[in-house]
Amino acid sequence: MTDAGTGGPPGDRSVPAADRPEHTDPPAHTDPSGREVTPLLSPADGVPPVLRSAAEFTAAAAALRAGDGPVAVDTERASGYRYSQRAYLIQIRRRGAGTFLLDPIDEPDALAPVIDALRGPEWVLHAADQDLPCLRELGFVCAELYDTELAGRLLGLAKVNLAAMVAEFLGLGLRKGHGAADWSRRPLPDDWLNYAALDVEVLVELRDAMDAALAAAGKDRWAREEFAYVLNRPPAPPRPDRWRRTSNIHTIKSARTLAAVRELWTTRESIAERRDVAPGRVLPDSAIVNAATANPTSIAELTRLPVFGGPRQRRQAATWLDALKRARELPESELPDRKSPGPGGLPPITRWEQRNPEAATRLARVRSALKEIAEAHSLPVENLLAPDVMRQLCWDGLPGRANAADVDRRLADDGARTWQRELCASAIADAFALGPDAVAQQPDAED
């Protein structure tokens, strides 16, 4: 197909009508941003059947091998309903092969032929870090990745959701609406399957259009480095103190009450994992904070609180009371710090000036320098250099008088890509080299 963005005026990225998949959709209309789009309401070849058996998977694998070019891949999970992040539906599309909807639940081992067929071609994913883990859990191996969401970030797009990008680059209005549904449900409704098939319907065409835009902007090498990094980086370690992400925990000032939140959260997590139910469906955050604050000591007191008076929570009342009792009996030395540590165990930014004033000064200067570079290249600053890498470097400093080569080596050790180091190393070294009286904007609390 003709690459979008290469033959029209700046900003005209729509694919010529002759190059679009054939659809019999209504005439063009405008999307919420005012852009004229042609509605994409159903797949060109219709919604394919859901494949569940070994024989069906084997036939799909043969068709995929006979196709050509990149493979569009997507998954549907049940994050708001299940504890696990497993894939409950896999969507695959390849030129010359068509679209396939795979149900991996009943016979996951039978997916082996499909896994083998996808072992070589480039995969096109949107927000790959969401889909790769559940695909790897099933045994899928991606050799080469193209992430359209990440490409959009490198292009500096204001909106990088799939519907917005399909509208911008292909002039098509992608039908959305079931992404947050319970995909563990069986059977899956027809309109959900239509939605799922559309997610890969034009993903390869979007990839081609974005690749042309990246090349025109001189960012195609950056994108390849980013895609390789996403594909090859190890899984992130578990986030420490995840209980501190409980909604409205900031309203709690007492360390003892924080301990109660922690015990209730940990108990809920154990129940949710055992039942494979989303934690919020076991007990909402609001109930955890209410119970920790009220600190009831009897079933009667607990069940007078909102949520806990329902039949399900009444049955588990003793479990929640045990968690609160553990918190009450903790020695002072085991109570949690009232202040949450920052990323990587560093103090919150608001405390840097007191704890490490030189690091606070370095951070302010580096942030200012990186902001200028990001704006000059139409990039989000967090894609120019990961915030945790920037913070750790500024906190640690470098021995002696840092030069660009020193900064480059440190950034490389921290996983920064070549293109990022090329843009950032000299500017960071210059910021580090400024005298103590140089003026710099103070870091914002949110970093």
C-alpha cells in the first residue's frame, strides 16, 4: 500500500481510498476532535469465528505461515474482573491470511503451531508492554517488534490511543467500547468479537503510515532502538510497598492506621489471588481506608461501616478483624514510615532540598536542560530519558568533574538507548558542571 504522509501536504496523513481495506460503511463524519473520518464499523471480511481446538489452531498456523509481511497482534484480558493478567482472547491478522480470534483458555498447549508460526515475523502491537507479558506466559516468542503507541510518542502526538491514531494516520473512525469488559466471560458476545477483530484490522496499515512519518522526522532509528529495548528488557521487579497505592491513603496521618491499611490490603491481595478475582471486587479501597481509620474491634462495629454490612463481607468479617488486630499489636519498630519513599527508594522530590541539596540543584538543572531538548525534538520528556534514570543519576552525582563521556557511560549502564545518550549526555554534563550559584528552576513535586 502507499505509505501515508508521503504524498500530501503536512498533516495530511490519511490513506488514499484505493489503498484502504474494502468496507461498506457509512459516509465520512467527524470524530470528537473534529477530524473527518470514515467509520470502520466491522471487519472487511466479517467477524471470524473464535478458534478453540487443536485442529483449528493448526489450520490457523498454516494460513499465517502462508501470509506475508508483519503480523498484527492484540490480546484481551479481564483486568477489572480477574486477579491474573492472562489473555482470554488473542487476535492475529496477517496480509494474505486474514484475521484469527483464538480462545487460549481450554487448550493452551494446543497453541504450539500458532506459536511456531509467529516466531519469525515482525509483530505489530499497540502498547506492547500490556500484551507481551500475557503472550509470553502462553509461550509466544516475538523476534521483532513494532509498537505503534510508542511510535506515536516519539512523534510527539497529543493522543496515542489506537482510535485517535487510526483517525489521524488512516482517516478511519475505529469503533471502540469493550476494552474494559470481562473477557473471561463465556460465550463472548458478538459485538465484543467485532470490537476485538477491529483492533487488528488496520494495525499493519497504521504501522506502515507511522513508519513513513518516523522516517520523515528522522526518528526511525530512535524507534528501532526503543522497540528492541521494549522487546528485550527483563520483567520489572515487583513494585515495593504496593499497598501505598490504596486510594485516599494520603488522608491517613497515623503510622498505626497505615499499618492497618497495609494488613487489610495484604489480606485482600491473598484472597484475590487465591480466587483469581480483581482485588477491588473483594474489598474496595474506600472500605479499607474506612476500616483502618475506624479500627473496629468487634463484628458488630465492623458491619456498621459502609460495605462491611453486606452478606459477603459479613461472612469474611472475622478475616478483616484479624488483619486489624495484627496492626494494633505490631511493635512501634515495625510500623510503616508515614512518608512513602520515592521511586527506587529515593526520598520524595519535596525532601531533596533538605536531605541532599546538591542533588536537588542538579535535578533542577538537568530537568530544565532535558525539557528544552524534548521540546526541540517534539518529544515527551519522559521518552527522552526515563524519569527514574534521571532522578537516580542526579541523586548519586558523578565523581570528579563529570564530562559527557562519563555521563554517557552511566546512562548506558542504566539502560538508556544510544539515541537518548546522544541527545542528553552533553547537556547533563554541562548541567552538572555549573557552579553552585547558578540559577535553576526547582524540581516539581510530581517528579
